[in-house]
Amino acid sequence: MVKYIPASKEDALNFLASHDAYIVAGGTDMMVLKRNAAGLLPKFDKDVLYISNLNELNKIYEDKEYIHIGATATLDEIYNHPLTPKLLKEAVGEVASINIRHFATLPGNIANASPAGDTIVIDYLLDAIVKLESKNGVRLVKAENFVLGVRKVDRRSDELITEIMFPRFSYDGDMWYKVGSRKADSISKVSVAGLYSITDGKISKFALAFGSTAVTVRRSHELEKEIEGLTQKELLDRCEEFVEKYSKIISPIDDQRSNKEYRLMVAKNITRKFIKQVGEGK
Ligand SMILES: Cc1cc2nc3c(=O)[nH]c(=O)nc-3n(C[C@H](O)[C@H](O)[C@H](O)COP(=O)(O)OP(=O)(O)OC[C@H]3O[C@@H](n4cnc5c(N)ncnc54)[C@H](O)[C@@H]3O)c2cc1C
């Protein structure tokens, strides 16, 4: 079994082309998934590619269309970077604890594809794009198409995520809520992110995404289209109708962190709060 530390991105892609390997970035999920008996090193059953040393993938930069966040930038670096989109910063600041954030990465969060992955909610809401590279070229996949199910993603075995790209756009207001058992170092029971814009007295942009309430993050483009074009008063008048409609796009479950009734109630309360925020233009 090979454990490989590549010297460059090209070296990493060559390795992936010839080995069926696990990729380890920060290792904060992988070391838990592959943990061994106390005192023993993690148990990997196939080759391992460690990428956290790849400085060429550590960059955070912008061009006309996107903010690009490199695959080895840690959540702590992302949190402290001036280009980081505001909502992403808020969500990243609530992932785990500072020591985990010194290692954890954005691709690690989305590729792990946990229903409770906090930054995935923001990836969906901001229409982020996952950039995958292999020796055969580059593939750009929308985050909401990349996650296929719990721990299932649209990644071929020779591909490395090299960046998460966030389209640049402005909006008037937003919201991020993470509900956990405590303020810090808490896995989400429910998380919700939203954003909106008002143009000429009408809602011109409305988006809501829910985490920890289904096998993957949930966002409804159909409901967003139904809301866009309404006046703020019309939205407020139809608040309960939309709270009910949004509650139908999620399917919370019972697990060790919470139960489905609580999750549904919290998701509805936050949806109602966000609709009021948009309706009142706060
Ligand atoms: C104590 C603790 C608390 C936590 N709290 C939270 C929390 O509050 N919120 C939350 O969302 N998560 C939390 N996590 C989970 C974890 O920290 C995050 O999911 C983190 O973002 C994973 O990043 P990583 O770089 O460590 O991933 P790794 O463990 O290195 O990898 C995770 C998965 O992503 C794949 N991967 C990583 N990088 C790439 C790449 N460049 N290309 C292709 N595949 C790749 C790996 O192969 C693996 O399948 C917690 C974990 C721990 C241990």
C-alpha cells in the first residue's frame, strides 16, 4: 500500500491516474472514518494521496466572474481572507472548533457529502462550482449536481477537486442559521441559509437552502421562481403558504443529534423568520 505526498498538482494527477487512492486533505473526516484501535495509526485499505502540502492549490483569488478558493486553503485561512463571500465566512466560522478549522478544507466538506456539512449549504445557495482536474482535463460541476447522496459525489477516481468557485454577485440581504446543541464545536441539527434582493418594489432574487434536513442539502428553484416577482407585501400575506411549501421540500430524520419533529419545527420557524426579514426589507 502506497502513501504518497505529491510535489505538485501535476504529480498528484499522475498518481491518481495510476492508483485507486483515497485523497486526504485536512484529514478531519478521513481520520475519523478510517480510525483504528486506540494508540494505533488509521487503517487505510488502499493507497493514500496526501494533498495538504500543495501550496499551488492554497490560493484564494478573484477574476471578473468568480471568487476561487483553492483546495488546500484551510477553513481558518478562508475565514480570515478578505475575498471570502460573507455567508461562507459566517458558516465556516461555525464549523467545528478552531483547531479543526486549521486543517479542514472546503472540498473535504463537500466530497465527504454528509447531510450535516455546513459549507455545502452555502455552496448550494451561492451556486458554487466544483472544479475537478485529471490528466484528461478539467470538469466544472455545479455543487448541487456534485452531491449525489450521503457520501456519494460525482467524482471520478482519477479526479482531484482543485477549487471551489463562487460566482460574484451582489444581493440586498442574507441569513445564516446553524442550530446545534451548543454554540461552538457542534454538528448541525438544522442549518439554513438565505439571500434576497428587491428591485423596484418587487422581490428580484430569493433563495433558501436547508442542511441536516434530508440526505443532501435542499433548495427549490421552483419555489424561488414563484416568489420572485411578488411585492414584499404579497410575500408577507402568503408567508404561511410558503412556510408550508418549503416544509415539503425537506425530509428530516431521527438520529443521535435530534428528531424529525424538532428539525421540521425549527426549519419552519427559520423559513418564517426569513420571509418576514425579506418582507420587511431588513
Ligand atoms: C470534531 C469534529 C467536528 C466537526 N464539526 C463539523 C461541523 O461543525 N460542520 C461540518 O460541516 N463539518 C464538521 N466536521 C467535519 C469535517 O471537519 C469537515 O467536513 C471538513 O471540511 C473536512 O475537510 P478535510 O480537508 O479535513 O477533509 P478530509 O478528511 O481530508 O477528506 C474528506 C473527504 O473529502 C475527500 N477530499 C478531500 N479533499 C479532496 C480533493 N481536493 N479532491 C477530491 N476529494 C477530496 C476525501 O477523499 C474524503 O472523502 C467535524 C469533524 C470533526 C472531527
